[in-house]
Amino acid sequence: MNFALSIQGSPYDSACHWSALRFAEAVLEAGHSIHRIFFYHDAVLIGSNLQAPPQDEVDLTRSWQALSSQHHLDLCLCIASCLRRGIINQTEATRFEKPAENLHIGFTITGLGQLIEAALVTDRLVTFRG
Amino acid sequence: MVIFSQRPHSSIHAQEALDAALAGTAFAEVSLLFLGDGVLQLLYEPINATPQHRKAFQRGFAALTDYEITNIACCADAFNRFRLPEQKLIIQPKLLTPSDISHRITHSRQILSF
């Protein structure tokens, strides 16, 4: 079965990222595929490369990146959510004349159409809210 | 199908539901369903009544027909509970019973709920 995940909660305020991460691991382990993982609303904060959680806690950004590298997953961040929350790549930093970019390697800033396309081409869209 | 279940200015979800509906028309036929407090989004809101921290996004509902979104429905129970005056509606929805709603949800290819 082909899955898409929509993750909407804040990374460190809710359990939704952790739940989604474990779900994704279980899906892949069971032999299914994941077409896309779409981060929406506060969930896009996961894409910042400036986060430094305590060393004895899970680093969710690195966990997503590791899973993505291993399975070639598409980690997409909603652009409207990103711009409101200060998650920007070089292109947006230039466009909005910001002093720096902070998008973590492995994540892509995309439009809402990527969520809709994923919903249409997959067997299941599973949403994780905060 | 895009489901609107939040009241207009309590969160950004209502605004993003409309964005998703309009974006969705580039990919598929889109229908709208207003449930619970979400039916309050159907009310016309004067521009100066919009809270300053929120965008007056509801004017975007007027563009739905331009995007060929004509299948617009709402929960009849919620509609009647709030006693929404028909002359103050931005758009005229079709009123659905709980079994109608269940049928629509069951037969939708995909649902985005806000």
C-alpha cells in the first residue's frame, strides 16, 4: 500500500511527530511505501537547522532526515506555514530580503498542491495533529 | 472534499481550508462541507468586523464559482442551531441530514479536514 503522511502539530509540544515517525518506520518495515511526508502548520518548525534539543532527548529533525536518507522519502514543508514561522531557504531569504536561511538539509519547501497531489495518488493519507 | 469545522477567527484553520479548496481545483473536483461551528463561516462579515489579527479571507468565498466549486453543503442541524439568516449568507449551501453527511464522506475519494 502507498501512504502519504500529513503532520500538523508542533514538534516538541505534541507527540504527533514522534507518533508519525514511529508510524512511518512501521509502514516501511511492513513493506509498504510512503509517497510523501507533508509538514503543515506548526509542524514545519521541524525544518529549522537552528534547533538544538538537549542531548539526552530525541532530535526529531535528525530522526526524520535519517529516515528520509535511508528510504529516499520526500519531506515537504508547506511554504505558507514556513514563511509565517521563519523557516526559509536561500530563495525565500533573497526574495524577502532576510539575513539568513535556515532550512535543514533533507527538507524541501513546497506548495499546498503537493499535499493534494499526494492525497490523490496514494491509497491512504494519514494525518497527525498536535 | 474539504471539511470546514472551525469557527471563522478562532484559528488559522478556516483560512487554510479555503486555500486548500482553491488549490485543490488544480488537481480534482472539489466539494465543501461545513460542519459544527464551521457553519459560522457561511455568514457574511462586514470588512470592519474582522479582527485585526486575522485576514478577511471570507471574501474569497465569492470566488468559489470562478474555481468551479459549486458542490457546497452544510450540516442542517448546525445551520438551524445557529439560526443562520439566509439573507446574510455569503454562499447558499445545500442542507444535509446526518445520514446525507455520512453518505458523502463515505463516497469521497479524499477528505481534507480543517
